[in-house]
Amino acid sequence: MKRSVIIRGSLGNTKNPTNFTQQVVDSIRSWHNDEVILSTWDHQLDAARNILGIDHIVISKDPGHDPGHTMRQYITYESALKVAQGEQILVTRTDILHFRNLFEYVGSSLARSQENLGAFTHKLVIGNMMTIRPDSSEIVRTFRPSDWFQCGWATDIHKWCGIGQEIRSIDWNLYKNLYAKQQACTEKLWFSLVLQKYSNKDIRWYDTTEFDNLAWHAINDNFLVLDNITTARTMNLNWTFQPQRLHCYYTEKLYNFKYNELCARD
């Protein structure tokens, strides 16, 4: 079976000038011998060409800054998927090391809750860091899975990124206003658009109040959450200042507890 790894994002920027991408590629190449795609910006092509271990370089025009870099994230994702050949795909960032083959976790037959908010055929594998537990004290805490990496069957990864028309049609003035008030973020916007399009609930990204009681179900019905460091063996080189089990993170242990509570069948 062919498997693809997409590494997307900037090769260093003003905030984080260090280019970690060669380290990222080397970590992935320690276990992955198949396709590796780098998706970045046209003004970084020269730097991209100097990185070893890449099969394809995909460049896009930088859309410029927006709150949370939402369109930057989406464009590098979408552009790379157009050339990826794998039946299973891992999409990650240019600053995240991967020392474990996450494809081993793809496609397991995990049950869904009775609410069945599943948007995918099989659950996507994500990390616990920046997957926010819905009962935390974070202002934006519901429908907020980590956007650091996703691993799954290609058909499901394409669904995760299948919101091009929707994301380009949102009211960006409304989004910027809510973002400034800490009432919106990229992760919730993206996941809400996916759920509205592919699940059985009409969840609106700008006001999920009606469905917030189903936020636990939504995470468990769509994702397999692994502890970033101990299980997934990943490390975000721009995020080394926080522990894996921060109070607001949806840990693997909590995920398994909620899975047994919401999804497991006798």
C-alpha cells in the first residue's frame, strides 16, 4: 500500500526564524520510505530545494496574514493533496518531528456514539496537545481538535480538507471580530465547517451553543487521540515550553475513558 506524508507550512518566519524542516524530514525518513511532499510558499522555493529527502515540492502563493493563519494552513494543505498518491496520508507541519509510524493506528474499527457525529469513514489520528477538552476553562473549548497533524485514509483526509468553497465563503470580518474577542480560532472554524458539511448536525462555526453539549461526542466520533510525546512520539519544536498533559488538553487517558462512556457497546 502506498502511503504519503505531507509536510506543510513556512520554512521559518519572523516569529520563528529557524528552519526545522530538515530535522522534520529526517525524523520521518527514519521509518517512512514512501512519498514525502513539502508544501510551502513560492518565495521559499530556494530554501525548499536545499532540503534532502523530499519527493515533491508544492509551492503556492502566500495569501498573507489572517487571524490564526487560517487560509495559509488551508492552502498548503489543499495544494499538497492534489499531488499526494498515497491511500493513507499523514499531514503534518514543518516544525513537528515524528519518530513513530502513525499509519499503524489508521483504520482501526472504533465505534461511534449514539449521536454519531462522524464525518469520516474511519477516524483520523491526531495528537492530544492543543486538542482542547470541552469542560476546560479555555474560552474557545468546544469542537477544537489539534491542527498539528492528521493521519488517516486518503478519502477521509480529503474530506477533512474538502471545505474549500465553505472556508473561502465565510464572513472574514465576523471571524476577525470573534477572533479578536477570543471567541473563534482556526481549529474550531475548520472542524465546524467539516461537521456542517459531512455530519448529521447543522453546526455553525460562529455560534455552536446549540450543539456544545455534543462536543465530547464530536471529538470521539471523528478522531483517535494519542498523547503526543509518549504514544505518537511527536515533538513540536516551536512548542517545547508546555507539558504534554496540560490541564486543558484532551489526554489519551481521558479520550479512552470518554470512548468507553460514549461509544463502547456491550
